[in-house]
Amino acid sequence: MTGHLKDVVEIPIPTTQVGRYPRPGWYHYNIGERSWSEMCDDPGFLEAYTDAVRGLMLDQAACGTDLLTDGCVRYDMPLGTLATWDTNNVVYWGGLKRMDGKTREKTVMTSLVGEDYRKSFDKISGLHTADNPSAGAWTWIAEEEPYFGNLGLWTETAKIALPLSDKRRPYKFSGPSFARGAEHVINKTGKSDRDLYFALARVQNKVLREIADSGVKIIQVDYPFGTAPWAAQFHKIDKSVWKELIGAFNEEIAGVNATIWVHFCWGAPILYCHETPTMRWHMADVYPEISEAKADCLQSEAANTGGKYLEQELRAWKEYCSDKDYAVGAATPYNLTETAEDVDRIVDIALKFVPPEKLALTTDEGISGHGVVGRKQAAIKMRLLAEGAKRARLKSR
């Protein structure tokens, strides 16, 4: 842990967005498997990319957003394409070979967590099909020790966004955890799945260090343990497994000189599959297990479920993880009729447990691709958060 909200932003209850932000309509580039230098060989790319990031960050600032993001413009569109959000690290790691066709082999994460992991991912995400239950749309095979490869693309995109922020509105970089990438990797190295898992953590650690050393003060890691917690709807994850997951996460962020956020997806999985009944596991069950994770801020979702589970979750946060800051998802990309009262309801529950100086407000997840498709609608969501934060600051004085 290297810092807290109050160390990087000047006001209590800052606001920010999570993940994708709607791209400008004129921006049509997908990076795919290409390196940054390959992309920059296209004479139009760098100018277009920089202008797209600048436009999105100006949009957020105009809405009153306190922690700016680049909207993850580097992610391919639409969802499910080659270098989309969840594969935006694995596609650039060196030492891996993308596999064409279907497989029923276990991924690294399935091997570590067990078959309940695969069952939970299939049931909730809907991303896996019956004839390819282990790896979704894209699978990579590791035949040698993984290495940095083209992951420096992350650093280059961060360098473009950083000068567009300032001390009053810092820039927050985000990307999928190495664990999320490990959900797409099949081990053919001859080493154990555990060894490969930790090796991937060390590869990603290198790029996170680079990003922090470039001046980025906040780094958000999405799905820090992959979708492993979902497996608890079938069977409680063994403490020895949690120990490995946390140990590898701590290696991923070791020596990274930035405030580390971790984003958990709790509300959205229910919405991905409307037939899924209320899950037997709850985000509250995760906090006793992750107290040793060296993150500075935990970000979870509440708006997608109308705050139904938030109080239970925050009781667990207060008991086990109150040394860490908390960012609550107070606006959802799914509900286009969301109101200020909806946001206030979430914030009021959060302030019962979290001091204002330790609380941030966010969107539940990426705004683009989940119901809100345009910049105008995204701006409405960000203004809801900014205005809700202003009211909360007045209440908490």
C-alpha cells in the first residue's frame, strides 16, 4: 500500500468512472495484437488516439469528475473482440501463442481454483459455450516462460493521458489483472500452473511499475483475483487457494509506486444472466479472505442491484478491510432512467460505514457497451455522480 485517496485528490468523496467510456464517433481504430510502434506506423493513428483521449477526459472534467480516466480507448471494440478489456494484457504478453479453434482443456485459473470456478464462470457470465467451457472466445497457450512482450503499449497510452490531467483532477489508469488474463491461458510450459500463475504476475508487475514511474498516481486493477470469488456460489474457496491468489496479487503490485485500486464486479454478473437466481455467495464473504491483499482502495458495485447488498458488504469491509479506502458504484450503465435519488440512496448507505475522506463514488463498471452507448448519456451519468458527491459533502460537514 502506497497511499490513500486523501494523498492524491484534494477533496473528500471524489468521483470517477470505471473502465470503458464511449469513444468519439469518428474514432474507429482497433489495436488487436499489434505493438505500439506498429500502430504508430499508421500516419493517422497517433493523432487520432491522442485526440480521442483528450476529448473523453475533457468530457469528464466538464461533468465535474474528480479522477479522470482515458476511457480505455486502447481496448478493442466491440466487446468480445481480440484485445477487448478482459484480454487486454494476455494478447500482449510474450511467450504465448493464440490458439484457433475449440478446447476443453483447463485454463490456469480453473486448475488453481478447481472445477467450481469453471461452473461459476459458465453460469454467470454467459461468455463460455457448451463446446468451449474453459476459455471463452479466445485462448492462448503458454509453451515457454512468459515475458514482457508488447505490454509496453500500456505505458505509452498512459503517457498520452497523463499530461491531460493535473493535481486537482488526477489521472487514473486501469486495466485487467494478470489473474483475468490467466483465465484465458492453457499451460504447456512443463512447469506447474502455480509457477505459471506467479510468472504472469511478475510480467504484469513490470508494466505497472513503468506506469507508476511515468508519473501516474492511481492504478486500478480490474478483477484482482479473476472471477474466482464467483466459484463460492458452488463451494467455498479453500483458504490455501486464497493464500495463493492473494500472494500472486501482491507480487503483481509489489514496488508499484502508486495508489492501487482494485475493482470487483459484484452487481453486474446477475444482470448478464437474468435467469440466474440470487447467488449464494456475497461480496461480503470475500473481505475476510482478502485483508492481506496490499491494495489501497477497494471498489465494488452497488447501483446495479439498487444497493440491496451494500450494507451487508460494508459491515464486512469495516470489520476486515477498513484500513483500505472504499469506492462504491453509485451509478449503473444499465438504467437510463436513473435519478439523483437513486445515487443518494447508495451514498447514504455508504456514509453510514465509510468516513468521507475514505470514500469515492464511481460508475459500477465501464459505461460503454453496457446499455449507455453515447457520450451524451455517459455525461448524464457522470453529472449524477458529481452532483451526488456535492450533496454528500454538504451532509457530512
